[in-house]
Amino acid sequence: MSETLAGPGVSHFFHRRQKTEDKTFMKITVKLFASLRKDRFAIEKREYNPGQSVRDVLAGLDITEGEAAILFINSRHADPATILNEGDTLAVFPPVGGG
């Protein structure tokens, strides 16, 4: 692996599975917006096991589905059950208010 994952939001589940030497990981770009960046990051390339859903990524980042009100994969609206693929970009926005 060329990139190491560490820091807030990386699930223990992922770290356990990461140690499997013969596993191929998919690289996903995760973009967090507004309040979701607090104590996390703005944009990061991360590695996940194949077959991971948006819900899995959110859980690993300690983001509830209520906090992730708007989800996009590759600039298209997505939902938490969507399975991610190699090279995807996941953008996560909190609820938006205004008037």
C-alpha cells in the first residue's frame, strides 16, 4: 500500500482487515464539507476493502446518517447503501439550513 490510514475516524474494523497481506484495496477520495470537517479532514484519499458501502465509510468516520444529509458519488446523488468502487469520489455534506 502506498498510503497509510491513521487518525480520527478510521475504524478499528478497517485496521483489523487492513493487515491481511494478500487483500486488494480500492482507493476512494473522501471529501467532507462544512461542520463535518471539524476534527477530521477536508479531502483525503483513503483505502477500503472492496464491497464497502457509503454507510461503512460514514461509520468509520464517526459520521451518523443524520449528520450526512447530502451524499454524492462522482458528482451524482447517492444514498448510504450505495456500494463504492475503485476511484470513486465520495462527497459528504451536513444538513443545510437557511432562508
